[in-house]
Amino acid sequence: MSPIGRPHDPDGFMPPEAAPTVAADPPVETAVETPAVVDDEPTPAGAAPANGKQQAPTVEELVEQLESVILQRDEYLELARHRQAEFENFRKQAVKRQIEHAEQAAAGLVTELLPVLDALDNGVNHGDESLVPVRSQLLGVLEKAGLERVDPAEEAFDPNAHDAVAHEPGDGGEPIVEETLRAGYRWRGRLVRPAMVRVRG
């Protein structure tokens, strides 16, 4: 037996199971670097980059967006002003038409009442004193509403407001209203019936 207690071949041969085992070194892996692909083309504005992350807008882009918003605001404000002006004009015209319609309706009603005043005038002129209060009351109400009596006796003849139904010779001067045969009337400054008169000259 050998000094270490293992059988030993006299010829120096050691059985495989008796030979000491030496661990083999693991294979060495060589890392190969893959060159990075560089995209020389610039990324369009507003487009997502290749890595999927959205780039923040530049100052120039923000200024352009702000100017666009301000321009749209000014356009909307101008349009609103035009619409408001058109509506205001329409409202004024509508109110004016309503007033004119009311004036015409009132003038028509007053015109229908004029024969009543004529009848009262004739009764008073023929001495019926009982008609004086009625005539005064009716005429007072209409005058407060805008009626004006036209009695141009001894005034210069005005063909625009007087209806001459009789003429008398004069002294060669301007024609003068000698007598008012039937009173005329104005309603709120507008002539609704000319005065029927006798003219001298």
C-alpha cells in the first residue's frame, strides 16, 4: 500500500478513478457591441419621436398657437358686435313701426270722431247751450291726447291747411280767410282735416 493509503501500480499507472479531478474553466463569452442606429432625419413638428415620447412644444410653436387663439377671439368678438348692432337696429325699427302703427290707429279713431265735434259745433252755433259742456268735455279730452283745432279766421290763406270753398274780391293784397265754415284739425302735428274757409282777395 502507498503512503496515502491508495493502491499504486508499480509501473506508475494510476487508474482513472484514482486520478485527481481538475475542474475545467468555463468558456469565456465575448460581448459584441451592436452599433446604435442614428436617425439623421429630423422629427416633424407635432409628430411623436421614434422612442414613443411626445416632445414638448417649442417657444415659437407656443407663440404661434397663442396668436391663433387671439385672432379667433377677435374674430368672434367682431362678429358678436355686428350681430348686436343688427339686433339693435332691428329692435329700433320694430319699435318705430309699432309707434307709427299706434299713431295711425289713433289718428283714424280721431278722424271718426270729427263729425261728432262738427255736430256739436253746429248745435252750439244755433243756440243750443246744453251742448256746450258736452262739446267742451270731448274737445278737452282729445286736445290732451294731441288734437289741435284749426280755426284760421282773419289769417293768411294757406292752401296746405285750408280748403277754400268760397271767394270774395279783395283789395289786391294777399288772400285772407274771411270766415271759417268748418274747423280743421291736426293730430299730434299732422293735419288730419283741412279747415273749410271762405277767402277774401
